[in-house]
Amino acid sequence: MRSLEELLNSALDAHLARVGTWQNDDMRRISAWAAILATPTLIAGIYGLNFAHMPELSWTYGYPLAITVMVGAAALLHRTFRRNGWL
């Protein structure tokens, strides 16, 4: 009877460890996506402050450059997280 109880406790511990691993994987994915979305949000937020003396405002390609940087940063983060197994 005692060995059966120990076996049941071991199975329960193994299941709880597995659930904890699944939760860690989910949190890692959520954190990776949050970082990918936060980068363009930061850049867009700075552009949305409406400063009067931002040098990029007088450039012809200021906004296209900002959008390119946003997309490039998000793509770089996505690639990095994918390579590290977070996504």
C-alpha cells in the first residue's frame, strides 16, 4: 500500500513539473511577442509627441525611415526569438 502511494505521489509530481514547464513556455512566448510589439510602439510614441525641433520632420524620408526602422527592429526581434526557441 505504501509503495502505491509513493508511486501516485511521484506521478503527481511529474505531472505538476510538466504543467510548470508548459506555463514557462507560454510565458516565454507572451514575453517575446510583447517585446516585438513594444519596439514599434516606442518609436511611434516618440514621433507622436509632436516636438517642434525634431530633425526628422524636415526630411523627405523621415517618416518612411521611421517605419522602416520599426519593421526592421520587429523583424530582428522575431528572428532572434525564433532562433532561441522562444517562438
